[in-house]
Amino acid sequence: MLRVRENRQGINRRIEWSRILVGAVFAILATSYWYTQIVRGDYYYTLSESNRIRSVRINAPRGYVLDRNGAILVDNEPAYTLHLYRREAKNLPSSIKLAAEVLKIPPEQVKARVDRGLRDPEFLPITIAENLGIEEVAGIEAHAPEHPEFAITVSQRRLYTHGASAAHALGYLSEASLDQVKATENGYRLGDWIGQKGIEGAYERLLAGVNGERRVIVDSHGRETAEERRLEARPGQNLFVTLDLGLQEIAEAYFKDKVGSAVALDPRTGEILALVSSPSYDPNWFTRRVSAKEWNSLLTDGDHPLQNRAIQNAFSPGSVFKVFIAYGALAQGLVDPNATVFCPGHAAYYGRTFQCHKKGGHGTVNLRNAIKMSCDVYFYALGHRLGVDRIAAIAKSFGFGSPTGVDLPYEKNGLVPSEDWALQKRHARWYPSETISVAIGQGPVLVTPLQIARALSALVEDGRLPTPHLFYASQEPHSGKRLRYRSETHDGIVLDPSKLAIVKDGMWAVLNEPGGTAFGSHVPGVEAAGKTGTVQVIGREATVKAGADKRKLGNHGWFAGFAPRDEPEMVVSIFVENGGHGNLSAAPLAKLLFLKRFGKPMPEPPAPPRPEQRAEKPSPSDFVTVARGGGARR
């Protein structure tokens, strides 16, 4: 029987390939399921949950800021915030249009906020607007059925209870910049508010607290049906600052129509009792988002209200500088306190004539009376004897030329000139004639009002340089537990009490003896001492051109003082920009601060002029000014 064998080799090959293909498909499917369910399981679970669960942040109440006596400086008040959940938006352009109509703002502004929020994960809400009014809240709620993507939360808005008072010390809140968001390591998102400048910025972590979260179940219309989980927010700590509101308000009122700054400091601890920079701004502006127009007006204001003049503006110290030079020369044995100099009203050095502020001169004066009457000629001679490098060494020992270490940002170093400085910065040698001007606090020497207060603290506190600070204590809002600031001091200059007594006696005479440059600001019942100073803005021969701003060309006025004379409890440093002589522009505020600090009767405010009184006729000097005088005036 004949047998025929079928050739199945081709069929077997096809079956084998089919088996391999099917196996590969199943392997791919198994791998895909494994990757989806195991590797990316949490991610897809979150996406699925976000379809029905909404994550709502609970903003932590920001800590209060209070003065040293417990008076509230910065408070919180309820505010409404509008959020948009873009995953629930059926038509994003329509959502933008509705928000713009209800809020009555340009659609471009809303779109910009939405575009910026697109950088965040899709399930996170985009903040559209803060501080909504009741009508705006009602307008959003009325459209909730057709626009479930909108949600309104209740948050806290910062309230600066005293307006512009102490604005530069307190700072303000504004939206976090991209750089700030990156710097906080995901602690903030774009649209969040963060402390800027002042205490708000320096102690952001203490004040901000920790935000909480609500996870709520929503229906297809975006309405909340139940709360799945809640993580309560942890409020920020309350912060007590060293400011004394009573002193602060006196200084603020004094600078209402002036440009400049004032600092009151406890020389024993470095606690800042008052800090004024004028003109100021109202931090409450920023809680409602400053418009571009308002922001530009602040930036273009010629008086620069955003600058903290107490630490960011450096000026020549004028005759206030003399007391530090006087003590330094005494300490080094380079001057005999009983030796005298004759002042005819001028002195000649290096072929130049340098004028004293008193045209007829002071006659024969020793060191004490030179401080009392602020004789320029005496200090010209002293500066000539010392030389610029010795003056620089004395100034640096009192902390000039270096930051004070205050707990505020953007502090300036100031400037102490020397021969090396001239070579490095000017690429030219130092001219000896310049030393004569530096000896009376003019020329390139630059200081801040806070540096003056700190240096004076060292002068009256055995040479110890305190670290000025605003932080006084922090307090947990629930437990009430307080953490106090530990004061720091640094070595300055080793003081000789007998030589220091000579300088302090001259400063006492400034306020308490006839002929003293600030005798008109004598403080009844308080053993106060101080030194006036005036800085010339334009030279002796310069003439103000027609149309020039006379206010910007007047001399600057200084006063630095302390009280009581023995064991001082407060030093003050006052600078009035273009205010004229220091005895008239700055010393009167020092008197008010000393009276307030030591509980003495305050003078009655001047009565307002009666309606029938006519204004005085302007003098010709109100229109044309010719600069006169040579040295620093008092």
C-alpha cells in the first residue's frame, strides 16, 4: 500500500510565529497593566479621585504684630478669594469672560492670572482675585450651576491698623515672585502672598504659619456634597516688636511734612524704640493689589517713599561726627582737653580758607566748648593733626563703614574714606585738604541714621556696639509661650571714663547751657545731652538757578543725643533732609521723644491760625537763593 506524507513544515512554522506573536502581545499587555497599576498607580488614582474630590487649601491665619506693650500694629480681617478649577471648566474663555464681568476688571488681567496658573498641576486651583466684596461673591454664586469651576474661600487679609505709621519697619505683603517661589522649595505657589521688606519679610516663616487642607466631594455641578478629610492649618506666631507706639506716633507726626528719618534706640540692648522714614506709604495698599499706575507713582516719586531712609540712605554726618573724633583723639592722647584754639571765624590750610559756621568766630575755645558751640575751626585743627587714616580708624571703631546687623534687609554700609580708599576707588591719591572737611563730618564720609544711633550707643555704653533689632518676642497663639530675643553686642573701642566724661560734658552743655547749639531744645526735668549737625548741600559760591527746586537745595539737619546723662536709657538719631540747621529742624523732635520716654509733661500743640489772620508776605529769598557760608552749619 502506497503511503503519502504531507509536508507540514510550513504550517508548523506559521503556528510557531503565531505563538510567538500572541505571547508577545500578552507580554506587552501584562507589562502595560503592571506599569499602569503598580508603577503609575498613585498618579492615576489621584487623577481619578480629582474627578470627584476637590482639594481646598485652608490658609493659615498670619500672626499678629504688636508693639512692646501689646498694642496691635498688624491685624487680620476676613476676606473672600476666588479660585478657578480648570479641570471643571467646560469653556475656559467663557470662564474668563464671566470673572472679568463680575469683578469689573479687564479680561486680559484675568487671562494673565489663568495663564500663570497653568504652570501648576491641573488639580490645583488658580487664584483669580482676592478681597472680593459681597456683591462680587453673590455674582459668582449666582452663576454656580453653569460655572462649577469657580469656588470662593474665606481667607484672612492683612490690616495695618495705623496706616503708614512704621511702614518701613513693618513691611507689607504682596504676591510671591517666581524667584521667591523657587527659593521656598515648593512652600509657595504663584499667586500666594508673602512678606516683603520689614518685619513681614524678615520673619516670614514665623508669621506665616502652616496651611491646612480640606478634601471635599463634589457633584457634577461642582457643588460640595461632603467633606472627606480635613487637615487644620497651624496659625503663625504672634510677633512682638521693640517699637514703642507712643514714641513712634510722636516721631511720625513730627515728620508729617518733612523728609528724613529718626531712630530711637535703647543703648543697653539695641532695641529699636522708634523708626521713622518719611515720606512713607500705606501698607494697606498692597493688600488689595496695587495697580500698575499706583506702583509706577510710588517708583517715580522724587522723594522715594519705598526707601527706608534710616538704613538705606547714607549722608554726610555733619558736626555730629565731631564727638566721635573728639573722643578718639582724647583716647590716643593726641589732644589736650584744656588746650585752646582761637577761632576768628575762619582758618587757612593748604592754600585754602575754611570758614566756621559762626561768621565772627567763637574766640578762644577748648575741647568742651568746641563741642558745645560746634566750633569748626577747632575741629579743622584737630583733623589736621590726626590725618585721614587716624580719623578713619576712629570712625571704624565706632562701627561706621559697616552694616549694623539690624534685622531688616537692604542695609547700606556707609563710607569711611582713607588714603587706601582713594587709591582703590578713585585711582588717585588722597589730598590733605580733604581731611579738613572730613574732620567736621563733610566730604566723602557717609553714614546712616541707624549707624549714628549705634555709634552713640557705644560711646555711652563703655564702647560696646549693640546689634540694633526690631524682634522683641514671639508667641505661640494657643499656648501663649514666648521666645525672647537675646541681645548681642560687639567690641567697639575701649573707653576711658575720665576722657569720655569730657565729651559727655560738652554734649550736655549743647542742650543745657546758654550758647549751646541746641539750648532752645533743652529738656525740662531730663538730664539729656546731644550734638547738632548741619550738612551743606551746595557750595559757598554756587547760586541756585531759576526754576530749581529750592526744597532740594537746603542744608540737611542732624541731631544725635542720649538721656539721662548718667546710665543712658535711650539714644536718638534724627536726620531732616533739606531741613536747614540741625538745632531748628532735628533737635525739637529729640526733645519731644525724651519728654515722652521719661514721662514728663508734653508741650501743648500750637493753636491753628485764626481765619482772619493773613499769611505773611513772601520774602525775596523765597524765589532766589544764594548759598552762603562755608563749613557745616548748626
